[in-house]
Amino acid sequence: MTETIRFDDRPGEECGVVGIFAPSEDVASMAYFALFALQHRGQEAAGIAVCDGETARIRKDTGLVSQVFTPENLRSLRGRYAIGHTRYSTTGSSVLRNAQPFLIETRYGPLAISHNGNLVNTYALRRGLLQKGVGLLSSSDSEVITLMLAGAEGASWEERIRTTMPKWRGAYSLVILTREGVFAVRDPWGFRPLSVGRLKSGGHAAASESCALRTIGCEAIREVKPGEVIRLSNTALSVLQALPPVEPSALCTFEHIYFSRPDSIWDGRSVHHIRQRLGVELAREAPVEADVVIPVPDSSIPAAIGYARESGIPYNDGFIKNRYIGRTFIEPTDSLRKQGVALKFNVLEENLRDRRVVVIDDSIVRGNTSGPLLRLLREAGACEVHLRITCPPIVSPCHMGVDFGTCEELIAHHRTVEEICRHVGADTLHFLSLPSMMRAIGRATGYCNACYTGAYPLDVEPEQAKTGFENSIC
Ligand code: SF4
């Protein structure tokens, strides 16, 4: 039996989705390269489904995008349009069953769906389907979405999507493949990102992040607005405001803090630029006398640059990350497992010896990585270690698609900042305050901050609130 080894304290359960409408192009290869650009959003399974207007074909498996697809199997995915998915999940045995896209045959022809996010009323929707005699293969809310659409009434897929959307509560950024073409759909709260762009070669594409659209040569990129259904086409996009946007919106702050690639635009703002501003705010809010500022790579690099600029303390590398270790199914030996973090990071002693070091990190979730990381710095000779975090303490689980675990697993849920500081072995520790974080993001409202405040933007089913994310699969 295999199990997933987690080497770090980063949240999982994000996914990346892509949709392509380009009848004169090799859509499977385009989807492949877009998924490649979204690999950071999920590294445990990948899939692509294509349709030629009649028949749909699919290839999906566990592993990285580069492991799942070969030139041969991509060649067999011929079609006029395509959707793809890259996912993160929690257990080895269920990974393949829950890999996406979900593809089923319906009375209206093939239907395939890739989903990023998590519904908060999955239990009620599942009960409704089971009572109608519909069988379910998995615990996934994405399967529920697929089966509900398959059973929906309406003269077109656009109509069926529009009439089903009000029943879904929570986070859903979807790309949907049908005989009629590809649709991009975003929930009315706007939790997860989704953008569309025009392909220079003709046609349109949709993807979780704008970086993937740029990778495949898109221009005129814009975000799918909350509540919109957009049908991709060869000419102008067909845009339907299927549901009124919820006011205020509830965009996920954590996309800026950690998930999105720095070269993506999210909510009209450069993720890289916002991360630099998070560092500036940290330097203003929690200054400290020190000799060097270092990031925990990669997501904290822009914030460390911002902190260094604002504080006047020189920026340098302290950790070198093995970028290829990712998630692995190979179990390390016990002694290697104990080294944990060292498998992923080495330190540059010459930049740390006898120095007072400010370490910038994006978040502390379970608190099992910071301690070993800071120990590496001490072993390399750092004489002081000051830890600065670019968001507030995470005190509540996320029910909208990010796996922070349960309350019990969240270190800040049951420990004070002073206790966490002692636990990780820092000389000082500071979490950026909510107002300063929002100042860096550039908006006071319109974002979900439930993991920092416990105030959810929508009611969560009691079953889901009780179990956190354990029973839901992205
Ligand atoms: S709870 Fe946190 S991680 Fe989840 S959607 Fe809200 S901001 Fe994002």
C-alpha cells in the first residue's frame, strides 16, 4: 500500500482546471501545456477529456502531468475542444477514483467536468441524488455536480447549467465539456479564480490562473465574473450572468498569500506585487534589528524582497529548495523521514553564520515545518532567528476547497502566538494583522477571511463543519 508523504506544512486540496475551444488546433496538447503551468495547484493526479462534437475521450491517472501524459496517449486524444484537471488529494487508494475530469454519458451526449473548489452543502445534495436512485461512486462533490447536471432539464447545456447553479452552495470554478462545446462557470461568491482568454491561433481558453492562459498564447485575458457562465467559441465569447454576484464577494485571500503563481493576475491584481506589499506591511508592523532577510522559498520570495526594501536590511538566500521533490509516493526510510524538511531544503551556511536572521514565510498551518526549518538555520550558525508570517494565524478550517485540516490540527487554533513562537524555536514571531494584509491586497472587503476569523461567508452544513474537510474530496 502506498501513502502520500507530506514534507511540508502547506495546505492541499487546491486544483487547477483548464478548458480549450480551438477546433483547428491540437487541443489535447494545448490542455497539457496549460496543466503544466497549473501543476503547483495539485500534483497527485491529472486528466484531459476531449470531444470532437460527437464522441468524448479521456485520459487520467495519478501522478504529475508529465507522468500521466506521453506523446502517444496525447495523440489518441483527438478533438475540437478539451478540458483538463490537475488535483491534490489525501489518500493513495482513492486518488484514481476521484481523479478528474469526471466523464459520463447522458441523454444529451457526453458530459465531462473539471472542478476547483468545494461545495458546503454536499451532504444534502448527495442525499437528494441517492433518494432519486442515482448511484454514486465517490464522496466527491464534483461527482455530485456532474450527476446533477446530467439529470437537469432544459433545452441546452447553458440552460441546464443556469437552472442547476442555484442548488450549489460554496466554491465552484468549473470547466464543462459537452457536445455543444466548453463552458466556464464561477460561483456567485467568486471564491476560486477562473479566467478566459482569446487564443492567438483562434478560439478561446479558460484556466484557473492567467499564467496558464499566457503559457498557451492567450491574449485579451479577463476573469470569469462571479455567477457567470461563459461559452467558449471561435468568435466572441457568449456570456451569461446566470446568478447575481453575491455582495460582498468572498474571494479567497489565500490565493494571494500562497496558492497562485506570482505571475498570475487575481482580482485584477498582480500576485507578485501583492506579495511584495505584504512584506512591506510586515516590515512596518513588526520591525526588528537584523543582518539579513531570507524567504522560505518559493512563495515567500516576493514578500522577503518587500520586507528587505522597506526595512533596509539586506535580502539574501538562506534556504535552497529542491524544486523537484514535490510529492512522492516513494516512502523514505525512517531515518530519512526524520530528516523530513532536509529532503526539501538545504541551507547556505555562509549567508547565515553569526547573522541575525529575519525569515519570511507565507503561513503556519499545522506548525510541523517551521521548527525543523528554524533548526536548520541555528545549525548553520544563525545567532538570532525572527520569524515573520505574511498572514494572520489560521484558526479555522476552510470548507471552500483548501485542506487546512480540522481545528485540532491547526496550531493557532489552540496555541497563542507566544506558545507557537516557543514551539517553533524562534526568538520572535509575528503574524501580519488582518487590516495590514488587506491593505497590501488593496481592498478592505470582498474577500473571504474565514480561516483567520472563523466568520464564514455562507452557512456550512453541520456535518461538514464537524468533520472539516476529511470527508470531502475536491
Ligand atoms: S477560509 Fe481561507 S482558504 Fe478558505 S476560502 Fe476563505 S480565505 Fe480561502
